Amino acid sequence: MPDDHRPQFHLTPPANWMNDPNGLCVVDGRLHAFYQHNPDAPRWEHMSWGHAVTDDLVTWEHLPVAIRPDPDGPDAFGCWTGCVIVDDDRAATMLYTGVTLDGDVRRASICRATTSDGLLTWTKDATNPCIAGPPPGIEQDAFRDPFVWRDGESWAMLVGAGRTDGLGAVLLYRSPDLRTWAYVGPFLAGDEVDRAAGADGPCWECPQLLRFGDAAILIVSIVDRTPGVRPSHVAAFVGHIDGDRFVVDRVDELGMGPDFYAPATVALPDERHLVFGWIPEDPPHEESTRSWAGSLTFPRVVSLDARGETILTLAPEVLALRTTPVRRRTRELLGDAHPSHLPIAGGHVEIEMEIDPGDAEEVAIELIDEADDGPEVRIAFRPQTRSISLARRGIVGVAGRSSQGGAELDPWSPPLRLRVLIDGSVLEIEADGRTMGTARLTATHGDRRALTFAATGGTARIANLRTWSLTAPGSRRGAVG
């Protein structure tokens, strides 16, 4: 029996648990994606590194698990997030977070593994860990997720951290050989950034650094302070590097929506910066027959516009999933008392439209399951404030955070171009070619879904509305980027 919940085109483990993407890299024209993985059950424990590869960014081949915890090693409690540095097409170095338990306290270190057979078989360094633990002032269980790049004749490493005073930080290390590391100091810390702009949080995880000439984006995933709220706050600090420090010029949200966290980036040979994020999902209930949990987003391109603002767009390779479109030529008039209704055929579709808000105060698009009560996802566009939001049923948001799902489209002029992609239990949107959002769907009736459109405070129009079924492209062997 088919699993209507399972995405077909988002990277999803063959079975069991997935969380953070790790070690994205290109070897021999193919993109390798590692990810946090429990090979034994669809829940978080025994963290290992899963492994998959793609030629086209939308179809994936699953490979053997790359590394697993060693019961007698510095990663006995788990091989957590890290990165892969490719030396040539056959050899590479992995740096990852090894975690052990000291009573109830998790203790983290930075460990190393290498390969010489094209990223398939990894050997952990016998001298692990290469960094035994955090420097003074950093919590033992808030030191993780190395990110490494070549910096002149040496190597630089960022490590996510949480300070003992309750503020997040990113730490800088340097090495001549990827083996011996010296602590330099904080690269950026929470008291250097306006906390009201989105920097508040006790731990900054999964640091990623992207270069755009003299400018740079430092991406961090920020653990939320609010109990019971799923972490979903990803900050993009835009600025520049000054010696051994990062100077912040502005703080952007990296995308929107309640289900996007721990993104990892990769620079392609064509100089595009791609990002994949983790789409969290609760483990299946005990009575469930579902054997998997978690997916990664479609690939997104990160860039800076002329004003230095972060832009997030869907990688154009995803267009290869489209089949022949069904074009709806009529422009649909919306108003308070005249919502329109668009049935969606199948559980794997793309919908593209233009929204002319007219004099409406808000245009709302809701995804409903006709076998269920109430909307599952709500997209709301408010033209007066140039803001768009993405929310889903059951999520608890925090005002002003991406868990609330909001983004500002500036500059913007009518019409608003909107793409909605549904792949099983994953919904992603791209708004005006500037930002993207993600929501996990809970209802499983893929053949009973529909979109409803309504405007409040005035009238608006939907134009050039087209739908496509998503189908895997024909088998081909190409090169990424």
C-alpha cells in the first residue's frame, strides 16, 4: 500500500530517523549529502551519518551508512553534525561532533575520519578527539557542529556553542593540517548582535559561512528559549570578516515557516551556494506502520541582492519534476464573501500563480483536506506591509521569529508571484523570487486536498494559475552545478 505521507522527491531516509544535513560536497560532478541518522528506529537516538548522492538535485541514490558511534570511543553517545572537506575525487576528511555521556551530562568533542575511496568507507582517526572539549566559558553540552574552509595556507573551523552566561556564540579554530587545532577565540557572540533582531538563544548551532566577494553570510540555527517550542529559528548574519572576527551589518531570517532548521550549505562548481534544511517530523506513534521520520528541503539557492539582503530561491533543477501543466485561464475575483476553491489532484504537485492584491488588506491561501476539519496550512499576504506568512495547524510560534512564519518582501510591486510545491507530507513555497518557506503536513489524504483563496477588506485577483504533477525525470547521468 503506498505511503501518501512519504515525500517522493525530497531526500528522505529509506527507513528510520533523519535530522540535520551534514557534509554536503561535490565529488566527480555528483552532490553527496550526509545526514544525522538513526539506522535502527524512526526516532532520535544512536546518531550516525546517513549518506545519499544525486546527479540532478531531485533524484537520490542511497549509499551505506558512513559512520556509527563507537561504544568505546569519544562518540559513544553519537556521531553528531559536522562537515566534509574534499582533498581530491577519492580522498576526503570528515570533522564531526563526538558525544559521550558523563552521568546525565553530554560532553562534546570534535572528531576526525578520513576516506580514500570516493566517500564510501570512512576510518576514524586513532587519536580522536582532535579537540577534546570546549574552551572556558562554554557549556559542555553546547559545543558542536564544525564547519571548515581553506583560509590561505591553513584551515579555519567554526564551532557552534552556548556560553555559560546563556548567550550563543560561534567559535574560531585554526589548523595547518586538519588534525591539530588551536583555539583562536569567538568569531561572533550573542552580545555583539541586537537580540531583538533574532540573535537571542542559549546555543548557536550548525554554523555555515558563505562568501560573496568581500561580503559574507554567517548562518546559525538558534535554539529557542521557550519550553515546548520546536526550534525553528535560523538567522542569517550578513556582514564581513575582519581578521578573526565577523562583523554584522544586518540580521535576516533564512526562509520562513515552522519546519525548517539546521541548514547546511555547499558551493557548486558554477559558484552557486546551495542550502538544504532539515524538515522536522515527530516520530511515528507506536501503532503506526510508518517506518521513517524526517526529510530535507528541496535545494535552495542563497544569494545577496544589490542592497545586501539575503535572497532564497528554489534551485531551477526542481523544474525538471514538472509534467505537462494544466492552465487555468480565468482570473478569479476574490472577496470577503467569495472565496474560490481549487481541488488538487494527487499528493505530489506544483501550483504557480500571480496575485494582484487590488485593494484587499489580506489575501489568504489555505490548504485544506476535504476529509478533515479546518485548514492545514495558511499562507497570508498583506500588501500594505509587504509581508507574507506561512503557518500550519498545531505549531506553537514565537512572535517575531521564523517559527511564526513571517517575511517581508521589499522591494515588491504587483503582482506577487507565488509557487506552492506539495510532495507527500512536505509543503514548500517560494514568494516573489526572494524567500521560501516550509511546512510539514499531517493529513495523509493526498487525493482530497484543495486550495482555497479569499481576500479580506477588499478584492483581489489570481491570474496565470497553473498546476503540474511532479514526476521523476528520466534516468540520466549528468553533473551537478
